[in-house]
Amino acid sequence: MDDQVAAAMSRWPDVPSAYGWLSLNQQGQWRLHPQGDGWAVTCEGAPLPGANTRLPPGEAITSSRILAFINRNYTSDTQGRWYFQNGPQRVFVRLDAAPYVLNLAGPGLILQTHTGLAVEHVHSWWVDDDGRLYAGTEHGPGLIAGRDAMTVFDALRTTDGQAVLELLEQGAPAGPTMIAPYRAGSGRAAEPAPLAFRPTREIPRALAFSRFPVAERE
């Protein structure tokens, strides 16, 4: 977090949080909602969109300076709500897929968050019923970017050497499946990670994040 942001938080500790103004799409792009209509917010809980509900896409943020500022000051709270700390104010984020979108950043299986953080450790892998791949990392949970998903799937092996793509063709396994350790080239010790299958609607709960943050009850 930027020093000036931390200083502003100390100087003005009671600035109300903002909801509905910022979203992160499945491509890892920050989107602005100038009318604050990114999603419904109530203290009782935001109603999740139905299958036929189209979330407003918002407007692309194109300033490299603003994007870098958001990326540096993006974090989460203990409730799994992710936000951008804009000076003294928390701007909570609608997550169209996950808190991070993970991209391949080099030869081999080297992942990086959409904010530019290198992934050194993957402690869990998840596949939803749309065939999308997620990873639990030291930074938080992330969706493997669509353009890189097949390459990552192709690289993953179970601890007994079976290709994950072959496993998927056979259907979801009944028991736990362990994936060979993810090694990001740092030389650090790595452990096998479990692979689990979940319906898309259950991914946020399984990975402990909120797609539609709501205000705390007072």
C-alpha cells in the first residue's frame, strides 16, 4: 500500500466506504461505474443476479497511472470482500470471476496476477462446471485467464503422473485428487495441492471471497 494512502487512512479514519463504483471483469480489467450502479447493495445482502441478469459492464479505465495506483492499493478484509484503498476511502469491488485474474508470465508454468504480482505458491486448484480453472495462491484466489487456461491445464499433472486434461475427460473424480507441486522457478520448497470440482455458484464460498460486497450491519 502506498505511504500516502496509509497516511490518509490515519488522518481520516471514518470516511464511508463506496459500493457499486468499481468492478473487475473476467479478463482482469478494471471497470468504472460512474453512476454507482455496478451492483445492488443493501445491508441485508445484495441479491445475486439471476441466470438471465446481465451485469452492467461499466467503462474501461485506460489511464496507466490510475491502473497502477489501483493495483498497488488493492487488498481484502477478513470477510473476503476485496477493495481498492483510495486514500482514506475503501472502494469495494464487484468480482465478475475472482479477486485475481492469473496470466502466464514466462516460459513454463509461471503465473502472475493481473496486478503484476508473481505467484510463487499454489495451495489449491479448482475447476467449475463451466470448465474454468482457479488457483488458490499466496496473494488470494484467482481465475486462470481464458487465453492461458488450456496451456495451464495441459501442464498440470496429478502426483501419480496423470494429465489433468485426461482426468477431466473421465469426469469429476469421486475422491480428492492431488496435483504435483507448482514451482515458479524460485527454488522454494513446494507441496502438492488438492484439485476440487465445484459448481460455478459455489466457487466464491469455496475460495472464501465475495463477488458482491455488501455493507456491514451497524
